Amino acid sequence: MKNQITFIICLLLVSVSSAQLRVNGIVTDKSDTPIFGANVYLEGTYDGSSTDENGKFSFETTETGTQTLVISMLSYESHYEMGDVSYFKDISIQLVEAVNSLNGVTLMAGTFEAGDNSKVSVLKPLDIVTTAGAAGDFVAALQTLPGTTTVNEDGRLFVRGGDASETQVFIDGLRVFQPFNATANNIPTRGRFSPFLFKGITFSTGGYSAEYGQALSSVLLLNTIDVPEQEKTDISIMSVGGGIGHTKIWGNQSLSFNTSYVNLAPYEALIPSNQGVRWNSPYESISGEAVFRNKSDNGIFKLYTGFNHADLDIEQENINFEDFVRFQLTNNNLYFNSSYKHFFKSNWTLTSGASVSWDANDIGLLDNIIDVKETGSHLKLKLKKGFSNRFNLSFGAELFNLDYEETFKAPNDSEFKSNYDDQLVAGFVEGDIFFSNKFAMKLDARVENTSVLDDFSFSPRVSLAYQSSEKGQFSFAYGDFYQNPQNNILGYNQDLEPQKTSHYILNYQYLDNGKTFRVEAYYKDYDNLLKFDTELPQFNSQFNNLGSGYASGLDIFWRDNKSIKNLDYWVSYSYLNTERDFRNFEERATPNFAAKHNLSIITKKWVNKLRSQVGLSYNYASGRPYNNPNTTEFLAEKTKAFNNLSFNWAYLIDQQKILYFSINNVLGFNNINNYQYADTPNVNGVFDRQTIRPAADSFFFVGFFWTISTDKKSNQLDNL
């Protein structure tokens, strides 16, 4: 019995001795400032404590041998010390700030994002489609952002001195080869896509990621909704047509679709066009889109498809013809897009996708018939790995195939064909390096090989970002960008090189409780631009890549949705200085599509008593250059300035029924798009001219929108 008591006492002494083992130290940041509230514990045990206001910690443990001491704190990287537990005495730990904290720096030079979940968003999806004058076209709404130029007779995106062909559109990372509706000369087009199928929009005005190519100036990225919130049906009855949309959800699968019919004939009968335009058959179209989604625990599959059929028959005045020139168009467009994203447990992400588009235009011009067919496809594979919260790596490869064919038939049955087929193979790699929450860098590179030109290109790109304060940061971006000549050019001549531009961008952004301020300076250097020696490119033109140019400017954006109750507004201004020698230019000059000054003021006000949202948009663009053959200077004269004040009003009849009214150019500004001069002088040796004006000074729209949903609260206000 005595021996048993002695053994128990010895065990107690050993336990007491073990319990006396103390772990202690101090935790600071890089500036030696004590960190209060950090968790300190031995991994796999309950032994630990928290640091006090002096950064000190102390606790006792019975553990022995090799252990892992863990120090963790929100907004800091977890720290690990491994060794014999007896060594964890009076140790000093210095934590490193985590670079993925919510107030960290963001790489964003040259980029505007529109999405509810993006920290750097300057616009929300609601803003994109409720802008007065946009008439539900998100492309028209994007033209209110700095960096864009108003080209009233076109309707596409002209960005920082680049023409519309220098901007490419992607849906879920996959190329859209024909993103705009077909139209007649001097009649503005619209984007093909309905806004309510997309969760976010990224509009890069320059310096964009190496993941995207074949765009000299800009990319527009559209991302479809991953998981719809609820089932609903949307019904639209409009002064120019109607539409219906529906979302169905079953388990992890969902389907959203919409279809619309547009016919401008009743509108044209009520409000005729300006002189110089006669509609034999105004624009008429039927279109639709659908998105199918299947979400699993580790991935999501999406299938998007869109179709469009459109007809128009118009006669336009032309100073070089006694009679009006007739133009007839039938367009058919079909687009498929599938994508799959898989998330692996090892922190790898796999993204794959494919898109196919088919577009056919049957054109009647005077007595000539022109058939244009284009088929494009895009295959893409991308891998991304987050090795730590300081380094992300992504890389991938893609294949583009484009088959283009144009047939011209004259009244005498003579026929001329131009066509080409191109396979473009590309690879890209991107590395995001976060040195701290205040400083980050992105290093990119892209390689391309195009079969039609038998050319290889290498495009390095880099972005830097420095957070100068809690609410402000500076960003810088540089990159090289290549783009093949346009389809109609390559149909005539394939002994050419890709066109090139280099971007230099410096950006500052300040975000503070509903207020956004951005200012961005840029310089673009153009090289290898295409030139030809005829008025328009044709089969006997002489082509070369001897063109060059530059574009520089300053973009400013301010938004405030907090200072005045229920009022949201933004102001954007762009200054553009650009010259180029390209196409059939006689010398380097500012092209016709480039206005030196562009200003947009957008306001939206919710009026509770009227159950209404009221919006006003004002757009201004200084005069654009045009060439007067009666003078010796090239592109030396300018049109009058462009002005447009638009108004819209959405009235909630009840929570799910909306009556909507909008009018474009409510003050009826007499805008001039351009001037057309005669090919030959008159008897006095003077080249006569005619003014090219919009087909209509103003356009009004009335619609009734009804949503039927399970929550009985949703409406289409975000689609108007």
C-alpha cells in the first residue's frame, strides 16, 4: 500500500511538473506595433490564449516534444512555429498583413466593372439599363462612361481613338463574332443581347488581361447569371413590339429564356423620318435568347444560345445619284456558347468552353446583290491555381476558327467572290502577385499564331496597383495588343500583318460611401495599321501595313448616390487627342469618328409619392472632323457639336406592373452626323455637298411591363 501511494504521488508530481510548462511571447506587425486579440494555440490541442493590448500571450500546456504553435488574426496571414514545446518561451512573432482582406488593393487600371459583388464596381446592372436615352441597350448605356466617343450614326463602341472594330465582346469568356444587329448606313445599330440574362459587365477601355486578344482598344465581358433567385415570367407590351421571358428552376438546374418581336412600321407611320430617308419596309426583327444552368457541388455548366432574324428596306438620298439609293437587308444570326467551371479541392480551378456563331447577310444595293456569310468558332481551356493569398497563377490556350465568304453579283450577271479561312491559336499566362494589401502586380503574356497571315506575335502586359490610403489607390498598366485586319480586307488580300497598339495607362480611384471618383490618363501607340489606295477597300486595291498613329487623353468619372436622398447621378468627361495615318488617308490626321471632348451627365431620382423613377441624361460631343474637297487641308473642318437630352419615367402601377415612357433628344437638337460631297465638281469648280442627319431627331417609347413571380415583389425596373 505504501508503494502504491508513493507511485501515485510520483505521477502527480510529474503531472504538476508538466502543467508548469509555460508558452509565452509577443505578437506584433511589421512596424512592431502590438497586435491585440490574436489567437495563439498549439495545433491539435485546446491549449492556447489570446494576445492582450500589449500583444503579449501566455498559457500553460502538458504537451511535450515537437509541436506546432499557430498564431492567427483576421486580416493577417496565419503564422506557424514548429519545434520542441520547451523552446516556445519569450518568443517574438511578427505577423504579415493578409493581402485578401476586404480593404486590399485591386488591379483595375483601364477597367470599369458593373456587378453587384465587385468591390471596384462603378455601376450596377440596374444602372446599365435604366439610363435615359439607352432604351434598354446596355451598349448605349456604356457610351456614357469616360473613354467612349459618341458616334450618333453608328451605335457601336468607339474607345479612346479606336474605331468600333477595335472592341471585342465576350460572353462567359468566349468570343461573340457578331455582337451587334445588322443595319443600314447612317442608321445606328444596337447590341444583340438582353440585359436581364447577365449578372455583370466588365468594360475594359485599355490594358486588359492577356486572356483576351484580337482587340486593339477594348474588350466588353458579359457574364451570365449563375443561379437565378426564383421562378418568374416577364411580359412586355411596347410601342415597337412585345416580348416574353420565363425562368424555371428544378433542383440545381434552371432555364431562362426570352423572345421579342420588334416592328418599327407603326412608329414610322405615326412619326415619319427626316427628309433624305424613305422606308419601304421599316426595321422588323424577331429574336430570342436562352440560358440553361446545371450547378453541382464542385462546378457549374452553362449553355447560352441566341438567335436573331431582321429585315429592312430603305431608300436614302445620295448627292452622287439623281434618285434615292435603295438598300435592302435580311440578316440571320445564330450563336451558341457553352462553358463549364470546376473547383478542385487542391485550390485549382478549371474553366473550359466553346462558342459557335453563324451570320448571314443578304443585301440588295441598287441593282446589285451582295451575300455575306461568316462562321466563327472558339475553343478555350483555362487553369487557375491560388498557391497562396500572395500569388495566383492562371494559364490557358484557345483556338479560333473563322470562315468568311462574300459574293457580289452585278445586274449583268457578272459575279465576284472573296473569301478566307483562318485558324488562330493562342496561349496566355497570368500571374497575380500581392506584395501586401497596399501593393500588387499582374504579369501577363500572350502568344498568337494566325494561319491566314502566317504570323506569330508575342504580347507582354503588366499592371501595378498601390493603395495610397484606405479609400484611394493608384494603378498603372502597360501592354501590347494585336488584331488582324477586318474580314472584308482579308477577303481581298492576305499578304498582310496584324495591326498593333501599345497602351500606357495611369489611374487613380477614390471610393467613399456611395461616392466614386476616377481619373485616368493614357497613351496609345499604333503601328502596322492598314492602308489602301482606293476610296473603299475593293478587289483591285493596293494594301499595305505602313499606317501608324497615336491616341492620348484624360478620362474623369464622378458618381454620388448618397448625398441627396433618392438621387443617384454620375458625370463623365473625356478629352481625346488622336491622329493616325490609315485606310485611304492622304496624311496623318484626326479620323472622323474621334471627337476631342465628350461629356455625359446621368441622373436618376426615385419619387415615393409618385411611385416613380425619373431619369435625365445629357450627352455632349464636340464637333468631329470631316474632309472638304473644296479646301487644300485634309480632314481640317468640323461638324457642329452633338447635343442630346433624354428623359425617361417608370411608374409602378403596382409592385409587379410598370408603365414606362422615354423620349430621346427631348429638346429636338438639330444634330449633324457628317457631310457628303459630290464626287465631281459642278460647273463653277465647286464640290456640292449634302448634310447627313439622323433619320429622326427624336424617338419616343412607351411600354407596359408585367412580372409574375413567386415572391410577388419582383419587377422589370432593372431591365428598362
